[in-house]
Amino acid sequence: MDDPVLLTGAGGAVGEAILEGLEEDYYWKLMFHNPPAEQPNHEYLIGDVDNPDDVREAVSGVGAVIHLAGDPRPEAPWDSVLSNNIDGTQKIYEAAVEEGVEKFVFASSNHAVGSFETQDRTPDMYRPEDDFRLDGTEFPRPGNLYGVSKATGEVLGRYYHDKYGIKVCNIRIGNLTRGHPPIDYERGQAMWLSYPDCAHIHQCALEADYEYETVYGISDNDRKYYSIERAKEVLNYRPQDNSAHFEGEDRVVEPDV
Ligand SMILES: NC(=O)C1=CN([C@@H]2O[C@H](COP(=O)(O)OP(=O)(O)OC[C@H]3O[C@@H](n4cnc5c(N)ncnc54)[C@H](O)[C@@H]3O)[C@@H](O)[C@H]2O)C=CC1
Ligand SMILES: O=C1O[C@H](COP(=O)(O)O)[C@@H](O)[C@H](O)[C@H]1O
């Protein structure tokens, strides 16, 4: 991707992971909701994704969008996900197709499929010996209203792709945690996404050739109930981390890189 890349939600955790890994690799245009604490090293603006004028300014001149902005709380109330996640995503798509943006990478979530974690499957499905896998072809089964907003974002992408041809990659992000996997949390270890793998999968989504894709954004954990085969095949995703290589906060097996 030679054109500038818009990163919405640039001040958040996922934005931080992406910028730490890919700061030098793209001409970034960062969108913040509130003024950043430090002066960014890149072009930036402050705005609301639910404001059409802010969004038009944000997409102006970019060739790709990584759309992270929104309310990330699994317990977020409907009013908040309706404006920040659903309306905000629709407005960004609308402006992106008007601008002729080529690629749109959408931060979807494990919570878009949370209701697959039924009582009879858990906790076994969080364990390495269990072979239950979701692969991205399944219809969403949200576990909360936040998950509904993420599933809706995926469907908005389907519509804007089919109607306008914009290339779309929905990344159903697992549990992004810096440095080491979540501790004493089997589910979180099964869906851990390390900071380096987070940056890498977003770079893959910016560079690969596809039309409309939905993939899981997790590291190559021994425990997993999300398949990463589609991300490997279509995006050339090659994760370096595995939650099984940690004991608590300590890495006990070095990554193969
Ligand atoms: N952190 C994680 O493990 C996961 C995150 N995600 C998704 O990734 C995205 C980023 O998540 P995080 O970085 O963890 O959250 P975060 O809360 O750290 O960052 C989100 C950013 O979006 C901004 N924002 C919120 N509403 C906005 C609006 N109306 N207009 C403009 N900006 C707005 C916030 O100011 C914040 O900087 C979210 O969409 C979240 O749903 C999905 C799955 C897992
Ligand atoms: O979508 C998200 O998922 C992660 C992981 O979910 P959790 O239920 O294990 O906490 C969550 O931490 C993050 O806030 C959310 O945006």
C-alpha cells in the first residue's frame, strides 16, 4: 500500500500495537477522538466517526482504512454501540467509497461469535486437546450488544463491497494483551493476540489480495477454538507467538523468527 493509510481509534490499545510494529512502513493519517497526550509523528486529526464532516476529512487522500474507533466494552449499552460502532462504521464506509478507497480493514471481535461458547462446549473448547473450531465462514452469533455491533460492521462491509467493490477484511480480534497472555484466564489464552502479531496481521490485511474476507486475529496458540488457516492462506499471516510458550508473565519458549 503506497497511498496513505487512515487509522481510526489511533489512541487506543490496538492502534498502539499497530503503530509500534508498523510506524515506519506506511504514510499514516491518524484519527483521534480526543487530543493525544503527545504530538504524533504523523499527520493526524481529531474527530468523531459519527460526524460526517470529520469522517470526510479523515478519508480524504487515503488509499486504505484501518477502522478501530468505537466503544470496545463487551458490556457497552445499546446507545453507545449504535452511535460509536454502527453509525460510525457506516459513515466511514460511506465516505470511503465516495473517496475511492481501495481497502478497508475492520476491527471485528470474538464477541461477534460469543454465543458459540455454549455451556456444553465450555470450558473444554478453550483447551488444546479440544478440536472445536470456528473458521470465519460461520454466521455471527453475538454474545452481547457490543457483539451485535461488530457483526453489523461485518455486514456493512459485505454491502459496501458488493455495491461499490471496496476490498474488505474483517478481523475478529481475540484478546490483545501486551507482553504475555492473560493470566489465569483460559478463554483469554485461547484467543490471545500478541502486540507483534496484531501489527503483523494488520499489515497482511493491507498488503494481501482479496475481495471480502473474515478472519480471526489471534496468535498461533496451542489452545484455540478459532482457526487461523484462512488468515494464513489468504493474508499470508505468519504469527510468531503462542500463549503456550508462557508461564505467567515469563516467556519459556523463544519464538521462531
Ligand atoms: N483490545 C482488544 O482485545 C480487542 C479490540 N477490538 C476492537 O478493536 C478496536 C480498538 O479497540 P481498543 O484499541 O482495545 O479500544 P480503545 O478503547 O483502547 O480504543 C478505541 C479508540 O476509539 C476511539 N473512539 C471511540 N469512539 C469514537 C468515536 N465515536 N469517534 C472517534 N473515535 C472514537 C477512542 O477514543 C479510543 O481511542 C475496537 O473497535 C474494539 O471493538 C476487538 C476485539 C478485541
Ligand atoms: O472485543 C473485545 O474483546 C476483548 C476480549 O474479550 P474478553 O471478554 O475476554 O475481555 C476485550 O478485552 C476487549 O475489550 C473487547 O473490545
